[in-house]
Amino acid sequence: MTQRPVKLKALFVDDEPMILEGLSQLFDMTYDVYTACSGQEAIDYARQTPDLAIVVSDQRMPGLKGIDVLRAIKEISPDTIRILLTGFADADAILDSVNVGEVFRYVRKPWNPDELTALLSLAAATYLDRKKIKAKAQPKIPEPAPSLSALPSLQNLALPELQKQQTIEENFLDRLAKFSEHSVERAFHSESGKPKILVVDDEQGVLTALSQLLSDSYEVFTARSADEAMELLRKDSFMTLLLTDQRMPKKTGTDFLIESREMAPLVPKILITAYTDVEDIIRLINEGQIYRYIQKPWDPEKLRATIHEAIEIYLYQVKSKLGEYEHDRPTTDHHSRQQADSSASANHVLNSLQALSQMVKQQSNSPNT
């Protein structure tokens, strides 16, 4: 009897029935699709569905707005991947989607079906990765998360982005493993024992103020441009947090955060600015390169609390990924044994061939031949 393929649960939320019908038709072959016509209906469904993988919500609906729905579902089911879908570039909603709902991506209506399909595949892969990390941290969980290999249609669609991200992360984890043979803490902390953070702003006064605010708890590195910050990361990519201004000469904070992915792919990134640059924030959301958006002037205590939380989450995440990476890759001894076995096997074959050749020569020189 052929086993039916596993389907992840996806919830679509919109007050327009025609849109829900279109999304259902687009995704019901790949996902176990559920729909909700209101925010409250979506929240009720999430409470009853602990294994909800993806939720895609419209922003502008009667009653609860999309970001309020995503925030509530985040509290109920933190592993669920949250996507905001809207026809309006609502600045407040976009800022809240970063700081409150922690959305995975921001999608504008009308959507491109192929792009939306690929995006949900990436969301599914991210969900499965989260569940895999949690299952390893809590081995007593009775039902381990399904693997992406069990969902070939998702794997194929998400493959290019997954391969790119995996290569970047593996390069980073390889550098980290070589640098911190005995302790991950050693890589991310200075000699004083403080976590290292990088602050970028073209105004020296801002750098001084932030350094004074944070230097009692952190080793603060500063840069006055995106290029200077990238140069620092090339020398030491083991920062626990990147905090950057948005509007700077030559390159913006958005440019820097996206470029920094190559050197520091997992590190939390905070954009701090006096301006609301909606398009740049959307770009950061959709590149997966923003943890929080903070407006100047900042609240010192809230900023400190945000940084503390971000670094705690990051160090836990990077330790989990490093452990998984080191477990999966062959050790040096194992690699040496493989080389030795291969060499011995090659020598054995060579000796056998030489013996056979000698036998043939002897037979050809024999008078009985």
C-alpha cells in the first residue's frame, strides 16, 4: 500500500472569499490548507492546531488587523512561519511586522503565483529546520519533525535559496569550529569576557552615546560607514549583534545588513534610524536580514533589553547549528582513516597487478609455453 505524502498545515486569512478560494486552489495539492475569514477565526484555529506550519494573513481586515493576528499566533505557536500579505504599503504595519509579529516575509498584492509558491516552500523548509533543532534539544518529543526530503515538491522549489543559505552558513560554521575548538563562548566574547557587538553610524556623537550606553555589558566595536563595518567583519565575523543607522553616505544600513550576510549570516541585525524608509524595511524583511527596527531617539532601557534578548537567542541558535554541523561532517581522524583505507586498498590492487604481471612474464618465458 502506497503511503500518502506528508502535508504541512497552512492557514490563509483574508476577509475576501475570492482571495481565499484562489489561494486554496493554488496550494491545496501541496499543503493541508485551512482558511479563515477573520482574525479571530484564525487565532481560534491556531489554538487547536499545535503543528501549524505556515500562516499567511492579509493586513487590512475588519476587526483584527493582520499584524495583530500574526502577533497572537506567534504567542500561541512560536515555530509557525508568519507571512503578511497586503495591497497597501502601510508604514506602521510594516514596522510592527518586524518588531511585534516578527514576520518571515512581506508580500504585496497582487502576488505572482510562482514567487508566492517558492516563498511558501522556503517557509516550509524554515519551519522544518526549526522543528529539527527543537527535536534535538528535546529528545523526548514523541513525534519528530518530518524532513524536507519527505516533501520533494517543497524541496525542489526551495532548493536554490536553501543551497545558497546552507553554503553561507556552512562557511561561517566551519570558521567558527576552527576558531573555537573548546568553547563557542571564546569566539563571541572579548578577552574581557563581554559579548562583542558592532555599531555603525556616520555620526560620531551617536557612536559615542551608544558606546557609553552599552560598554558596561558589551565589547562595543564601532564603524562610521558600511564599508568600514564590512572590513571589521572580514577580520572578525564573530559578533553577537549588528546595530546600524539607515541613512549613511555611499551605502545605507540596509545595504550593509544584506551584504553582511556573507560574513555573519545568523547574527541578529537591528536597524536604528530617525526615518521610516518603508521600501528598505520591506527589502530587509524579505531578505530575512532584520531582527528589530528602532527609531531615534531610542529608549535606553528598551534598547538594552532588546539587545540582551537578541544575543541570548543568537548564541543558543548558533550553538545548536554548530553542534549539528560538527555531528554531520566527518572528523579529521575519520577522514584520515578513510584516506589510509583508500591508500591501502590502492596499494593492494597495485601489488596484485604487479604479481599478475610477473606471473605472465614467467609463463611467457617458460620452455613449456
